[in-house]
Amino acid sequence: MIAEMLQDRLEDYLDVSVGNAKKIDPSFLVEERVDYLIIGDVVSETTQNLEIQNWFVKFWEISKKGNLTVKSVSGFYVILTDNSKYPLWVEFFQGNVKAEKMFPPILRLKLNTADLSLENGTLELVNEYSNDFIDFFINNEKSFRKKKD
């Protein structure tokens, strides 16, 4: 749901595809030479689920062989508890994706487990995050064009 909300916000600026890690082979992304990578997950305590970790390790291995550097990597996570510890996303990205920029801030959303819905304010947080990402993208493209000229 969050990925689709981000897709709706970004699709006027970027060619955006949303998929599930179970269904997207990392080698496909390396072959397609993606520029921007945003990963989302449900986080328990401070770590991503094992499936996402394994996907990243495979992506790192394949992208390293293919010498892929993405322009920007970022992520969002949904937490299930009121955990005050900071999840290890940034460190995990740095260790498993070669990117020009780790795009901050990592979007953090809380799931209301009573009715399994996202808490009030989620849409505003997603909009703020995507606006920042759009600003980054536009500024990055402007500086790229200046270098070309």
C-alpha cells in the first residue's frame, strides 16, 4: 500500500515500478540498470525481515559483478511496536547497495495493530517523503544537465 502511494506521487517524474521482493529477482534490476531504489518492509525490533536481507545480499553480489551504482537508495519501514531503537536500515543499505546517495530521511510509519491499519498522518508523511525525493530528483537532474552542457 505504501509503495503504491509512493508510486502515485513519483510517477510524474520517474518511470516507477512497484513489486514484491518475492517476485522480483535482483538480477532483473541489475540488468535494467535502475537509477533509484526504494525498499520497504515491516520491521520487528530493529532489523528487516530475513527475506529482505537475503534479497539485498543477492542484489549486492549481482550488482557488484555488473558494476551497478544507483543514483539513490532509500527505504521505508512500518513498525509494529513502540520501539524506540533506531532500525539498522542505513547501515544495511550502505553494506549492500552501491549508491551515490543514501536518501534521507528513511520513512518510518507505525502500524496500528488493533485494526491492522496505518495510523493517522500516514498519507501526510508519505507525501512529505515523496516531495523531498522529488526535490532531490529534480535538483539532481538539473546538476547533471549543467555538467553535460
